[in-house]
Amino acid sequence: MPDTKALFDKISSHYDLLNSLFSAGIDKIWRKKLVRIFDDNSFILDVATGTAEVLIEGFKLSKIDTGFGVDPSIEMLKIGKDKLDKKSLSKRSSLIQSAGEDLPFKDNLFDGITIAFGIRNTIDHSRSLKEMHRVLKKDGKVAILEFAIPRISIFTSLYLFYFKYIMPFIGSLFGSRKEYKYLSDSTSQFPQREVFKNIMSECGFKNCEFSELSFGIAVIYTGIK
């Protein structure tokens, strides 16, 4: 695995633009579905927060009262902080440079935890999940949004072609072909559906479930402490 901190530092300036471009804007709908899982006015931690898109969506929908975001990329966090400042959300949120494998919070703190398109980029999926479990309150919920390989054969072929060739090509126009090739490769290598749900259970979560989005090109996984 490459140095993902350096990778995301490099692509930070065009990350939001390319996310919307690659997904035709559907990523915003997926994030709405992710945050709607939680009760109103929750105390939320967003892991791999990037440019704070999930936090902003949570505030917009009144699902977050106070939120923290963590990410190893300082350049992504700088952009996220600017966005929160412009929306007058800084007093209700804090962004901290940290990896998911070593969260800088005490036990049993948060009502809920989100992570969007970030769990596959952690060095150790299980360790990150165990850390999320540790900092959640009892009965708190984790919700994980991640890309997946569609199970309908025609979509699978199109999807893999798009991720293997189109994404790196578009990334190359921004000087980031290698970085977007890694991001596409990491999707095909990530544990899929039942396998990842079982990993969540092994890390202490109960009632683990997953729901498919947009013909199975993305999945939301949930679990409870």
C-alpha cells in the first residue's frame, strides 16, 4: 500500500471536483443516505473525513449537533476547515490530523461514527474498526459508505473498465494518474459485502447489515456497539 497520507495531500486540491465528476454527482446522494441513519442532533465522529463533506451534510440535515473529523492528510483537512468556516460551522466542529487506526479520543464518547470512501484506504481495516468500536457509546452506531463491485454481470464489466481505465485517465489530466489508479485498484481488492460484514462482527459490532446503492456500485455497512 502506498503512503496514503502523501497521496491524499497531492490530490486534495481537486478531490471534491473529481469525486463529483467520477460519480456524476451521485456521491452527494449517498452521503445524505449515510447521515440520515443517525438520530437528530447526534455527537458524531467522521473518520477519514477528507474535506469534511460528511460533516457538512450532517449539519445541513440536523443529524449532527457537534462533530469531529479525523484524517491523516493535513492538506485535505485545510480545505475541510475552510469549508466549515465559510458555512459558520467551525464552533460546532473540530478537525484533527489522525489515522483511523489510532483515534485520539477516550472510550465510549460518540453517539455515532461515519466513514465515507475511507475504510479501504486504512492500513489495517480491523484495527480501525476496533478503534471506532472503542470510542462509540454503548448502543452507538457506525455507518460506513464504500464502493463495491456490482453483482449484476453487465454492470460488473462496465464498472471494472471504468475504474481500471477511465478513472486513472481523468486523474492523469490533473497530474494524478498513479494516485487514481491506486484508488481504483483498492476498490477491487477491498473485502466485499458479507466478508466485510463478518469482519465488522469480529471487531465487536452487533446487528451488522449492509444495503446496496445505485445497482450495487456502493454499499452502506452499519453496526451497533
